[in-house]
Amino acid sequence: MQIRARHQGTILAAPMVLFLLAFLGFPAAADIYYSFSEISFETLRSPRLSGFQNYHQVLADEEFWDAAAFSLRFGLITALLECGLGLFLAVFLSPLLEKRSWLMAVLMMPMMVAPAMVGLMYRLVLHEFVGPLPYYFYLWFGDSPAFLGAEYAFATLVAIETLQWTPFAFLLFYVAYLAIPTETREAARVDGAKSFGLFWYVELPLMMPVVAIAFFIRFIDGFRVFDNIFVLTGSGAGGSTTSMSIYIYLAFFKAGEIGKAVAASMLLFMAAFLLLFAVSRFGRRKSAG
């Protein structure tokens, strides 16, 4: 019986492991092989091994590091803004949502729209010649910033990403806020805690695990962003809005440098894996401590 119980988890997990191996194993092995090969669309069926040549080309490419810096900056800023706004809305709107729960569906609507569709909508709204927002800027102020130009594109993309995905963070924080026991709040109030002190010293520490998870999810999503940026600005003027995903897309489909594109994607995968490993290791140490 003990042996059976010991292997029960392995038996139950086996179908999922086999599915993942079948679904991801072959593409991953092919990508690893292609990343060490000289390959193009003409030689797709007969790649020739070239060692670390593709990785050397990627690491020596300034555009790769510019794309990595853009993705890192974009992911960090959007994750901070989304989590900050989501936390504020979760606390501020909690009394209202308790009385009018249907408002939750309204607040979740931006998250339900496909990012590419959001990008297309804002491209029309912000277009320099036909967009309504630049038109009213010209009408009221006599001038309008080029929202999708090199100077303002990053701020515009951050604002659009934040508006669409703040509801995700808000939903997580609102559920975590409701999960705080009423007895904990009452005990803090009995001890003399005011509204801000109650939030800062009692409620926020209890919500911190959810805040950390939400920040990590939104950072990963912001770092690998592709669709709405590609629809809005593409790679941008002078490559100013080239994210890692767009860099890989351009290298693969536009330049036909399959080996270089796959090598860049493998570097991105390894960076994400190391980050996940570090976060899980830190979480284990903290829970053990």
C-alpha cells in the first residue's frame, strides 16, 4: 500500500507529462538543432551544423540588445503600473462592488478584447491624419503630439498596455482583498488601527503573495509582447519599438535568417527559464524560513 501511495502521484502525472513531451518535445528538439545550424527557407530540409555561429551573430547584434532593453523596460514599467492601479482600484472600489457586483463585468471588458484588436482600434484613434484624438488636439490646442512617432511611441504603448491589462491585476487583488478574514480587520481596529494603517500594516502584507504573483505574470507578458505593438507601430521608427518577439519575427520572416531567429528565441527561453527557477527557489526558501 505504501509503494502504491508513493507512486500514485507519478501515475496521475504521467498522462500530462507524456502529452507535454509529445506536444513540445519535438518542436523543442528541432529548435535546438536549428539554432546550431546554418539554415534558410531554401535549406530547411537539409540544415548544416555550424556550431555557435548563430548565437554569436545574435549576441554581437546591437539590435538584439536594443530589443532586449526595450522588452525589459516595457515589461517592468507596465507591470508596476498595472499592479499599482489594480491594487488601488481593488481597495477603493471594494465597497461599491459589494453593492453592485455587475460592475465587475464592465471593468473586465478591456481584458476580453484581443490585443491585436486593441492595437488596431488605437491605431485608428491615434492616427496622425485621420485619428479623432489628434484632430481634437489640433482643434483645441493648435498642435498634436505624434502619438505613434519615435518620441511618444513608448509612452503610448505603455498607456495602452496598462489600460487593457490593469483589470487582470485588479481582479486578482480584489479576490485577495475579499479573502482577508473579517476577524483580522476587527482585531486591528480594536488595537487602534486607522484606515491607512490597517491597509499598510495588515491588509497589504496579507495580499503580498498575490501581488508578487500578479507582478511576475504581467512582467512576463509585457516582456514577450508582440501583437498590439506590431499592429500599432511595428518595429517603430529606427527600431524604437522593437521588442524581443518582433526582433525574432523580423529575423525569421523578413530576413529569412532562421538559425539566427531560433537562436534568439532559445536565448529568450533560457532567460525565462532561469527567471522562473530563481523565483521558485526564492519562494521555497521563503516558505521554508
